[in-house]
Amino acid sequence: MIKIDVEGAEAEVLRGARRAIERQPVIFLSTHGEEAHRECLDLLTAAGYEVRALEGGPAEGTEEVLAVAARKVTA
């Protein structure tokens, strides 16, 4: 599990934690600013995460999100 709340440097932390994120731990993330929020969502989605608001629902419109490994569908 990783908790990130770094007052605007969230994307830099995610990029720096690339190797840890490859293991897909659960991530609690608090973003600061719309641009940082969008960049973090893009980074997490590209890394194979599903991202939602901490309280549930879409990740847009909230600063606190939960990221969990996306479920893989098998046939």
C-alpha cells in the first residue's frame, strides 16, 4: 500500500516510484490542482490501475482517489 500526499508533486512521486508501482500496490492519492490530478490519473491508468474517488464513484471531481490493479478478464 502507498499513500501519496505531497502538495503538488504527486506525478513526480509516481514517476519515481515506477518500479514499486509495477507490483501494483493499492495507492491512496491526494492531488492538488486539476493538471496534476489529470496527469496522475493518466499515469495510473497507463500502469494498469483502476482509479476512483476514495468515497466511490468517478475519480474526476475529487482530490482524493483510490487506485487498485485493474482486473484482467480471461476467456
